[in-house]
Amino acid sequence: MPIYEYICEDCQTHFEKIVLNKTQEIACPKCAGKKNTLQLSVFSAANGTSNGASAKSSGGFSAEAAIAAAADAAATEPS
């Protein structure tokens, strides 16, 4: 069961929801609005060492921060 991140277009609330099927209607937990935007999710990945270490989280790096970092990188990239 994947967990998706959303932003409500009515009240701008950020929330996560476990989605059982793609046809499930998603409602904002704050205002019950049905107009939600699916956000880019950040996930953890293995660190690449061969000592059997488990995957490490991204250290609290949120999807919102990832989007902001990508926008900053695009803005400072030379043409």
C-alpha cells in the first residue's frame, strides 16, 4: 500500500494518505476538499556499502525541500 503526499488546493494543507486503489477519492483532512495535487515524494535508498548496512532515511529531507532545491538549481543554472 503506497503512501502518497498531497496538497489541498482549497486550504493549502500538506498531508499524506495511504491509497488502496487509484480510483479512491482523496479528501483533505482539514477542510474535506476534493481538489488535491499529488506531490513529489522523497524516499530513502541504500548507502551503497557492502557491509550489509540497512537503507538510511534522507535525514528529514521533505518533498517540499526537494522541490525548492530543484527550483533553486534550475534558477542558478547558466543558459
